[in-house]
Amino acid sequence: MTPPRGRPPPAARMLFALALACASPFLEPPPGPPRRVLNVAVVLSGASYGPAGPRLAPGTFRNFSLEVNPVGVVLNETDPRSLIVRLCDVLSSLRIHGVVFEDDARSEAVAQILDFISAQTSVPIVGINGGAA
């Protein structure tokens, strides 16, 4: 006995129903609250700073209510052009929510450059030492 014309055989219908059931969104675990991530660029500027990697491990920030992802940036050149180019590279390549800036220079121009970049990008920049403070 052949199935009526235009209707698939029962085995094909059963496989189709099984495929639909397996692809059902109800089988997936319910999504939890999205994990909030805060990307913070930590910029160390000057010749006295070494690699920033070991000091800025994400595990250091475990006790916060959101996940903090520190992005370490070391600038060995302290001239204004290098500072602007490097900060703009970091801000354009990653979604950065804030910048912490430390330098070993005593130039007041660094603070003005950071204020300008912060005003243009709407990213808060906190200077904690040297000319940035």
C-alpha cells in the first residue's frame, strides 16, 4: 500500500517531528542573568614600568559584583604623539569602559591630553600618579 500522493511516508513524518522536537528552544536551559563585564585599561607610562601582565590578573578582582577585565598597556615613550596614538588604538580596538593612567613624568601636558581624550570619547580616565594626577 502506497501513501496518498503528496503526503510523505509515516517514517519521514516521524523523523521530521523528532528533528523539530530536538531543535526546540524549550530543551535549552533557561538563560541566566547576563554576566556584566567591565573592561578597564590600565596604562603605565614611562621607562620605569615593566610588563603589566602578572600584576593585572583578572583573578585579583574576584570579589566584585561584576566581572572586571583589566587590559594592561605599557607605554615606554612619553611624548604626546605616542600617548595619543596608543590610547586611541586601545580605545578603538576594545570596548573599554574606563582608563586608569599612571606615569612617571611630571609634565602637566599629560593631564591636559587625558582630559581632551576623555572629553572626545566619553570614557572616564583617572590619573593616579605623575603628571596625570
